[in-house]
Amino acid sequence: MRTANRREVLTTGQVARICHVAPRTVSKWFDSGKLRGYRIPGSRERRIPVGQLAAFMRAHGIPLDGLDGGACRVLIVDREFPEAIRQALVESDRYEVRTADNGFDAGVIAQQFRPHVIVLNTATGEDEAAAMCRHVRSHAELQSVKVIAAAPEPDPEMARRLLRKGFDGSVARPYSIQALVEAVEEATNLVG
């Protein structure tokens, strides 16, 4: 996996993933002169040198831990998560993925891995999954983490219930790579 430390310049999409904001927010920072960089001649595309991003992040109190990689860190809490889908996410160069079999392992991994997104299997019950979601939100260092419910079936009413219980989105099981990527990007407001 490539990381921001190895790159000299980043796209607005990469900066958005690092700073946990939408790409259009990065464009506004750039256009207002707050974030320095340059435009590709003959196009509207912007490029931001890593050094400029680091200075901007320090000046605005944005944690620098995102600079360890431009990939979105995803923790999936599901004993039956398909290895093939995990591998496809990792190979995309946009995601760094860890998996956990249970809530205890997930807590340990979350403290070390500092995910941007946690996908929770709701097969143990909506109430238990909602309690785990509340637990994530109760920790100051995890409050910006987006939590997605992995529901046993694509049911619009269940999806609405899960949103009311505090989840940032939902995805149906069994997983499809496309549905999982869409759920993660919608929850984090990332656009490729």
C-alpha cells in the first residue's frame, strides 16, 4: 500500500481522506488560500504538497495521525467476514482493513488502529449492536469514527431504525464489495 509519507503531493481526494472531510471542503480551503498547493496546468485539478498539508493540519489543530497514510482505515467486526472482500478492499489502495471477531478484540484493535470507519455485524441483535455503537461514541478519541451496521438483509425499514439508533449507515449481509465501498464512502462523505 502506498502512503502519504512516500508521496510528495496529494490530490484533494487524498487530503479529504486524511483530514476526514469532503473533497469539496479541501477545494474551499485551497481556493481561499488557507491550504497551499498548485493547479495542474490546463485543468481544474489541485495538488497539495505533503509538507504544506502537515503545516495546515498543525495550524488548524487537525491530528497528524492521518498523514501515516492516505488510506481510509476500516475495522470490520464480523466473525464471518469474507477474506476475498477484505483482500479486494486492501488491494484497492484506498483502504486499510482490520477485522475482529468480537467486541473485545474490536476495542483493542480500535485503540491501536484508530479506524475512520467501523462496520458492526448486527447478527447478535440490533440492541447489542446499538450498545456497541454508543460505546464507540462515548470515547473521545473515537467520536469522529463513522459506524456502519452490517444488517442480515436489505430492509429499508431496518436501515431507518439503525440510523435512529446512532449508526451512520448500513450495508446488507452477505457483503458485496460494491455495497460495502458505497456504504463506507457515503458515511465518510468521500468521493473518489
